[in-house]
Amino acid sequence: MKILFASAEAHPLIKTGGLADVAGSLPRAIRNQRHDIRLVIPAYQSVLKQVEKYCLVAHLELKGLTQPVRILAGRLPGSTVTVYLVEEFLENTTAPPYEGEVTYGDRAEHCWNGDHTQPNAISRLRYHQMFIPKFVDRMLKTAPAGADLTSWRY
């Protein structure tokens, strides 16, 4: 099975809470079961300093952004798991595009929980599952003619 695991953090590269523990250990366990799993996280400067060797695997020019988005690949330290590092392109962007969703409902305690059929305690654990299809859809819609839109997909 091919799996892309997306997270905002992953131990030992960056950790602010329990998500990093899961994102750092679960891909290793899944890899040990002989599945092709890859991890994608933001390329924070502190992360780039910790990944020993990484290489450029994609250079995406997306409509509405002032600079390209680079995706780098390396290894999660202490493992054989490939980690994709997505550059922080919003850091230098003066007017990022916004085509997002803002919805509120009876279960939105203080922020959008992504799934109004579930309480935040449940749906917040699924943010990445809800985000990735939207991210891929946007890439497919805004990619320049001739861009490689298949070799990186699982």
C-alpha cells in the first residue's frame, strides 16, 4: 500500500505536542509492515538544519503566488521513512490567494472544526484527511502546462 502522511510537525524534527509523537512514530511502524509510506511536513528552518541530506524533488509555480513552492525530500532521522519538506512560501508572500472555506455551526466551539457532524474532539483529529484532497485539487487546477502531476501521486 502507498500512503502519504501529512502533518504540521513530526518528532524528532519539530515538536509542540502529541501530534509530533504520532507523526514521528506511526510512519516508522507502518514502514516496518512493508508499506510505502512517506511523510510531508513544512520545511521550517529548524527542520532543514536537522535533515542531513535532502534534495529538490519538485518546483511548483502556482497561480497567485509570487514565488515558486519547492518540495524537498530527505529521510526522517533514525528511520528509512522518506520525508517531504514543503517550503514555507507564505513567509515572503505579500498577497497570498485565498479560496478557503469558513463555516460555522452549532459544534464550532471557537474555530472551524472541519466536520459539523462531529464534535471538535473528534473532527480536529481528521484535519489532515480533510486538507490533503483540497491541496491536491488546487495543485491540479493551478499547475502550469506540462507540469508533472503524476509521478508524485500515490
